[in-house]
Amino acid sequence: MAHKLPALPFSYDALEPYIDAATMELHHDKHHAAYVDNLNKVLEPYPHLAERPLEDVLSHLDHVPETIRTAVRSFGGGHANHQLFWETLAPNEFRPPRGAIAAAIARDFDSFERFQSLFSGAATTHFGSGWVFLVVRPSTGRLEIVPLPNQDSVLGRGTPPLLACDVWEHAYYLKYANRRPEYLAAWWNVVAWDVVDERLRDVVAGT
């Protein structure tokens, strides 16, 4: 199989009480796994695409045959988005950003509190299923908040993602039901800001 489901970097219950173990298991083992399986099935007749890095495929969807383009956009985006989601979560964080990411947030959003408010507002008001990303605009180096529907990826827009929040109902419904703002308030407690800072440093360094 060209693409594989990555293991979670922590146990299912590691993010308790903010994200519950049952949600983590279902989210990772069923939802994310389904995106990986379906992506592999779609790409199986196209080994030249299956062997390319997913980021490269999503960044050049116009090179994907039209007959499978929507499926690759959905399944590939779902795989990429979830990988970023897991990577930027960590147990026992409880702390604001530091280093380069803290300075960039202060520069582009005036304060961390204002950034939180804008990001949470975009996630709360996002209609239906989708994601909210913090990205870097390569041409300016400035940070932007980008909400996208379904499993669309910011990689297709040429904006490297630093942070992703999943606002599909399966990310929170077992614990928070339809109370998305409560889920978002909890999610901030487990954001791995050191990882986000490292991603920003990599983008600045061109790596």
C-alpha cells in the first residue's frame, strides 16, 4: 500500500479530559483509516501517482486525471489533514506559544488572545464539516487563518499549514454533542505549540 495510517503519537486517553479516548479511537482507527484505504484504492491503477509524496499530489491536483481528481482531493486531503491534526496535539500542554510562532502571532494578530478569538470564531461559524488552518503565506511570510470545507487541503493553495483544527462532528460529538464551542475551548489545551513553532521555523528555512 502506497499510503499507510500513521500510529498516534500518544495513547487514546492521553488527551483526557479535553478529548476523550472513545473519540480518539473512533477518529483515528475508523475515520482516518478509511481515508487512507480509499486513497490507496483510487490510486492503485495509477502507480506513478501512488508513489509520489502526498503533499506533491495535493499541490498539483491539476496533474491528477479528472476521473479521480475529486476522490483524491477528498481522500488525500483527509489523510493529510488528519496527519497534521495528530502531530499538533500533545498531552499536558496548558501553555501559550513561545519562540518564533509567538512572535509571528503577535505581529500578525496583535496578541495571542486576539488570534484565539479569531481562530475560534472561524471554527465556530464554519458551516457544516471542515477544517480551520493556521498557515504561512510564502510571498509575505505572514500568518493567516484559513477555513476550508470537507477535506480540502491548504496544500493545494500553496500555503504551508502550521496548525489544523478538525471541526467535523466525528471529532467531538461523542463528548460534546452539538456544542462545538465547548470542543474548541477544550482543544486549545492540547495544542502542541512547540511542534507548531518547529513547523514555522522549517518554512522560514525553506525546509
